[in-house]
Amino acid sequence: MAHEYASNVAIDMGEERITYEELNTFSNCIANLLTSTGIVQGKIINVIIPPSIQLIAAVLAVFKSNAIYLPIDPEFLQTASADI
């Protein structure tokens, strides 16, 4: 079933588009990188990426590596840094 839709657009963010197959490949690469650097099941992973295809791929990669996704708003970090 998944192969039927592999070439369909999974995410369309205006000028940026990615197919299901490309998204799967991209998220697998990130997940492999996470696990090769020692990320283990249950590890909390901070993800600090503005809304984008890269963010979605990163979140999928965290799930694929059985880790825990902790979203952090990049704008919050800028505000917090300014307050310190």
C-alpha cells in the first residue's frame, strides 16, 4: 500500500515539497544518525527547528529511533537568551 503513494507529495509548504518516499528516506537518515551517536530508547531529544519539512523529518526520526521528542520553539530560546 505504501508503495502506491511513494511518489505522492507528503508535505507541501509552498515552494518546498517532499514526497512520501523522500520523507521516509530523509527521516531514516536522521534516525540512523541518532542511533549511531548513542541515542537509545526513551532518551529525550530536544528539537529546535522552525516549522519546516526538516522539522517533520526530525520528529519522525526521533520516533523511529524510539526516543522522546521534546519540541523547543526557537523564538523562545532567543527571548530567553535576551533575558539572561
